[in-house]
Amino acid sequence: MEQKKHSHEIQAFSSHRRAIIMAAVLIVIILALSVYNYYNLRNATEIENVDSLSGQRIACCIGWESDFLLSPREDITLLRYDSNADCILGLSYGQVDAVALDEITMHTIMAKTTGLECLPDPITAVGCTYYTSYAADEALAEFNKFATEFVKSEEYKEFHDNVFSDNYQMADIPEIEGGKPLVVGYVPDSYPESYIDFTTGEPAGFGIEMIKRFAYACGYTIEWVETSETGAMAQLGLNQIDFAACYVSDIYRYDTEASGQAHMSEPYFFAEVYLMKIKDGEALTITGEIEY
């Protein structure tokens, strides 16, 4: 009986030892693959322009323009983060080689960091648009005509340069009283396209400025309604608002139209998409809060 018990203990110990050995072998394989992938990536050409991305680790915000634009590329490792703040932290800790994002967001981030640089050549350009309800087709047609002409004008160049200045100030656009009604939903935390000016308590941003330009040129009186990016789609679908001003690009046009909830306007502002990396020989320092 004692011999049988001893035999069972030996078998149990042997099984336990085999399990430990198998786990150790698995860990060694995972570590070996990780080391291989790391050095395979680190042996890639240093990023100098958009033509030298092969083998690089590029960060983007999940679902943003950069994600859509770079997803088809099989020669890069695309790491998707929940926010731009996470992308920058990934860059600072060496998890990625560069961050891909639009110049509007990039300009805002670089104002709150030191040690970053933008590669000279853009990947592409995207157009900022408005969501509109199906009930606002007449206003949409007028806006599309207005925006198409405006982006070709000298006035647009001044507007574009002002948005990217270190101290963007909205133009003083007169408001029309008793004009055609236009209900505009604005997102107060969609800087710099749509936000609240804390000195006046009024909606501000380059998207707000553009809708004001349109309203003045085409005889509309705006009723402002505070909303959110998700709430705006529901309000548009119920025809509770006519336009929604939030930071959205025409890269989402197909999905928006297919949803059956809203239309998208023609672009009223164009922003290029760039790669941003840490300057050679410098350390990345975050000097302000990156909110999104």
C-alpha cells in the first residue's frame, strides 16, 4: 500500500515537472519571437519621409483618418491607441517610431510638447465637413455651393493660415436677425473645430466661424444647440438639428451616408495628414494636457 502511494506521488511530481518544463519552453518561444520582431523592426530604415515607412511602427488613434489611410499598408506595424495622448506616450516610451495624424491635431499637440518634429511631406489631405439632416437639403445645397467657392478664394487662404497661427482668433461675423432659421448643433469639447470661448461663453472654433460665414452670406439666423458627437447623429436623424459642427472629415462620408441618419457637406477646410516623431538627439517633454 505504501509502495502504491509512493508511485502515485512520483507520477504526480513527474506530471507537475512536465507542465513546468512546457510552460518554460512556451515562455522562451514567446520571448524569442518578441526579440526577433523587435530587432527586425529596429533594423528598418530610420524614418526621414513618407517613403521610408516600411518596417516601422506607426501609431494612430483608432477610427481616425490615419487609421483608415494606413490600414491597407502591410509593410508597417500600425498600433491603434484610444487617444492622441496615448499615442504620444507610446512615442515617448519608444513603443512606436512615429505618430500619424492631421495637421490640426498635430498643431495643437506640438503647442503642448517639446522635442517633436513633423516630417516635411504629408501623407495625404482630408477635408473637414458638417453632418446635416435630411430635412436640411435646401440649406445643404446652399452651403455646398458657398463652401466650394469659398475654398478657392483668397479669403479662404487667410482663414486657413489663421487657424494654424499660434493665436487663432475667430473673425467677427455679423449675425442676421429674422433670417431663414438654421439650427446648428455644436460639440463644446471638439477643439479646435468646435468649443466654448470661456471669455464670452459662446461657441467658438474654425467650424463655428465657417457656419457663421455661411449664415451671413446666405441669409440664415442660427439657433445654437449644445450636443455631443454621438448625440448629434440621433438629433440629425430625428430632424432636431439641421447641421452638426464637430471635428469630422470626409473620409467618413461613405459610412455616414450608408447609416441613413445624416448627409455630409462638401469640405469647407482642408488639413493634411503628417507623420510626427521625436527630434534626433532630443527628449520628448509634455508641457500641457492633451485632452483627446
